[in-house]
Amino acid sequence: MRLEPLNDRVILKALMAEETTKSGIVLPGQEKEKQQQAEVVAVGPGGMVDGKEVKMQVQVGEKVIYSKYAGTTVELDDEEYTIVRQDDILAIIK
């Protein structure tokens, strides 16, 4: 199966969360927060959304930071993906 986003939606795959801090402290499972960095897997076509023209500004393969509580999480073929609106993406990591 394959996910194909509609309108201004973007499909993200979370990057692996750090297991240790920069100082070398190992984080137990409950101390880890939801990862807010992800790789763009698919991008919708944009177009007219709520009466406004939307131009997609992200591309497949880019690493991004998105809002903490944004999107819908889905599981497909044992992989977890998050579907968000482009507005929920805060920055592109260069």
C-alpha cells in the first residue's frame, strides 16, 4: 500500500529519538517526548484550500520540525506516519 496526500497535506516519518543526552545521560522510555523532527515522505499537490491558493513549500526527502500536537498518526506496513497540514510544519532543517 501507499499513502498519497491530498490538498495541502504532507506525510511525515518521524526521525529516531535520541536515546542519550549530549552529556551522555541515557534517557529511560518514559522521559522521552514525542519527536518533533521528521522526514517528508510525500507532499500533496496544494491548490485551492479554504478559498486560498496554497503553494507547497516542502519537498520529499527534506527534514522538518512540526508542531508538537499536530496531525494524525497512521500505521501502514509496520511503519508509523504522521499526516499534517503544511501550516503545521514550522521549519525545514538545512
